[in-house]
Amino acid sequence: MSDTRQIKMVGFMQAQNCSIAPGSWRHPGGATDFTTPEYFQRLARVMEEGKFHLTFFDDRLAMPDIYADDYRDAVANGVRAVKMDPFCILTMMAAVTSRLGVGVTYSTTYYEPFHVARLFGTLDLMSKGRAAWNVVTSLNNSEAANFGRTEHLPHDLRYDRADEFMEVVMGLWDSWEDGAIVLAKQTGQFADPAKVHALNHKGQYFAAKGPLPVPRSPQGHPVLIQAGQSGRGRSFASRWGELIFVVYPNLEAGRKQYRELKSAIAAAGRDPNSVSVCPACYVVVSDSQAAAEERREYIRALAKPVDAVVLLSEALNFDFDSKDPDSGIHRRGADAPVLERLP
């Protein structure tokens, strides 16, 4: 029997001045109209023409300012200093495409379940079933400060809270049954009340009455994306994820982690074949191997050393300016970075 699996093509985007390569904005051929809808609509059309299944945006809720406890290095060097709301951008991209999936990161740490359920439920309707939500737990103190908190929640507690968040969102998305809308103009009945349900959730972290005032989309709910690869994160992904983003350091490690993830999905009572896994792949295209390698090295050379430490400080919630570049890094608490030496 032939293998009928199909590769899933996802374009990893940024709502900012560059790609995930932080120095890419310095490329002489790089577009500079990244604050316009036309910029992202061009990208959407290219991805749809190239048969991509999904365009996806990550997100952060703060300007990078962990490094040296200051945002000015990020601003001066264009390191995620711009981070527009990707949800708004996705609506512009969905409007000029008909087949391209539109996925976006949205935090369970700083938003409310009702808000997220309503937002993504509406996007799923307006895109005719093309919406996807990358479920994340926000990770650094700068993000916490923008929402009136002094620090982010501990790692496992964020996932405990996220589990209940998902229960509420899924319950709200199920407020409307299929066929609930009647639209009987002669009798005056708009919808069947027996097919619209209140949630009345009262849990440890959240309370939500419902029903959600957004009818059910054709696919039921947006596709759920997850990228958790820690022990607790993998448990969360195994329970909720329908599309899992992963980063594998090599083929052998990838095969091992892939098997472990699929086993965890089965242990959660779900069909492993119903969950797609998308490894990160950074591609440079040219007419020959040598030309592609030359182009890759040119792109790499556009980045400055400060770009790396600003991003690393943001990602690990640790000020790398506080360490000598040649010193060792030691674990200090549950959320401290685990590195033997700085690069």
C-alpha cells in the first residue's frame, strides 16, 4: 500500500522589518515597505502560488530590552524593534488569497479565553475555514511588564493555566452546533436555541459564561498549532496540537523525538496520524550548490554580533550583557538558561 502522506509547507513569517534572519533587512535587495499591506499581500500571493499550505506568524509582546536592560540596541540595529500585530496583517493576507491557510501566534498568558475564541472564530469564518492558532505561553519579563505584571509565570504553571484556557476556548467554540442557524424568514426564526449552549465554566484560573456570539465555522474550529518540546510542553502539545512545529538538530535526534511525540499523542488518547509534524527548515535557493552556499554566507554576514545577544537575551529571559563572553553560564533557578559556554 503506497504512502499517501503529503508534505506540509508552512511559510514562517515575521510582522516586522526582516525575516527570522535578523540581519536580512540590511540586504541591498530587501523590500522596505514592511509597514504597508501591499508588502504582506505580495508575500501571501507568492506563497499561495507556490502551493504553501499555511503562512504563519510568530509574535512577542515586548520590544527586546533584556540585553543590558535597555531597548536601544534593538532599535538601533533593527532587532525585532518592530513587532506589529500579526492578526491584523493576516486579515489583509487572507483577503487576497483563497487557499492559503493563515496562522498566528496568540498568548494564553496575557489574553482571556473569550477574547481569543471570538477573535479566531471570526477569522475562521472570514477566511472560510483557513484560520490556525499557534497556542503559546509567553516567556519573558518584558512581556509581563507590558501587561502590568512584575514577572512571567513559572514554566509548568503557565502550561497548567494554558490547559484550562484551551478547555474554555474549545467549549466556547462548541457553543453553536452545526445547523443551529435556521434563517426561516417566513416564521421569523433566526436560529434554534436548543442548538446554542452556554458554557458556564468556573475553574481555577478562568470563568466564562457563554455562549460565544460567533456561529460555528465550517471546519468547527481553527487548526491548533503547538511548538512545545519540553516535557510539560510536549504533554500540552500531545493533548491539543493538530500541527506541531519542531526543531531537530540532526536526523537521528529528529527520528527519536518524532517517535516520542507520536507515542505521547497516542498516550493522550488521540490518533497520531491526525497530527502533522513540521520541522524547521531554512532554505536558500540558487542555480547551483555553490551559488546557494555563497548566498547563504552573504545573508549570514549581514548579522552583527549584537543581533545575536539581543535575541538570545530575549528568548532565554537572561541578560547576556551581565556575563563576560568567555565565561561559563550556570543554572540559577528553574528558568535560568542552561548553557555551558557562550558562543
